[in-house]
Amino acid sequence: MAAKAGDEQAQFDLAELYKNGIFIPQDYAEAIKWFEQASKNKNFKAIWNSGQIYEFGLGKAVNYKKAFELYQTGLSSGNPDIQYALANLYSKGLGVEKNLSMARYLFEQSAKQGNISAQYRLGKIYLGGVGVPPNTTLGINYLKQAIQQGNVQSMVALGKFYRNNKDNNRNLKEAKKLFVKGCLLGSDVACKFLNTNKK
């Protein structure tokens, strides 16, 4: 068996099968075992998956510290998913001391590589001034990047911003367009805002 022989791609593939219950019964214990084997061989997708299992408690108790340690080992890869995962832990102080500056830096590195979740989070950070002075231009730009990739959360967030803003950024027409688009993509929240605007 290639996985037992040390083939890191085979180890990763076997872990995925166990994680998702494809062709074999779902078994997170076996999944983490093979992800960790592949991680030792610098398979960064395996490192990210291992971290996810510990971060979200898939088949085991949540362990943010272990998740952080795993993500940290893969940071040098420049993998945008690992960057985002670490940023998320830093932003919430889970498994590591809260550090909004580090979180923002890692979100930005991830967003540059097209990570939709990072683009969304940065949009919210800059529009809301979370740990930084508010920057409307940056906030809108990041949300628009995510919207271009079909991110419904960003459509709702930018729609709300345009609807609720009291200065020159208030744009009810654009807000409606974003809520319509989000609603058509299945967002109940976007539909709710759209119906509210009709009243």
C-alpha cells in the first residue's frame, strides 16, 4: 500500500477518503492519522486539514492550540488557506494571544492570493475600523473582490453599507442590486433586506 510505504500523496488521498467517508466508513481518527503522516512530508493541504479537524472538533475535542501549532508549521508554504486559518485564530485569540495586527497581515497575504473569506473579513475590518482606522475605500475594494468571486456574504455586507451609510457613500440603488443578486444566489439574509426595502 503506497500510503504505508510513505507516499505523501497517497497518505493525503487516504486521509481524505476517511474524512469524507468515500468508499469507506467515515473515521476522523484514521483521517487525522494519515493527514499527520502526510504533514510530516510537507504536504501543506494535509497540514491545513489536520488543523481543521482540531479547530472544529471533527471526531475529537476542539483543540485550538493544537490547530494553531499545525497551521504555524505550514505558514512558510504561503498557502492562502493556512494564512486565513491562522489569521482567524489570531483575530479571535483562539489557541494564541489575540493579535489584530498579525491577523490583518495574514488576512491580507491570503486575500492577495484570492482567498474569498479573507477578502470578506478585510472588507468588514476596514469598513468597521476593527483594530484599524476606518478606511472606506479599502473596505469596499475588498468586498468587491469577494463579490466578483460570487461571495454572497460580501454582497450583503456591502449592500448594508450602501443602505445604512449617511454620507456620500449612501447608494440605495446599488444596495438593492446587491440584495437582489444575493437573494437570487439563495441568501435568506439578502432576501430579507430586499423585502425590507420594498416596504
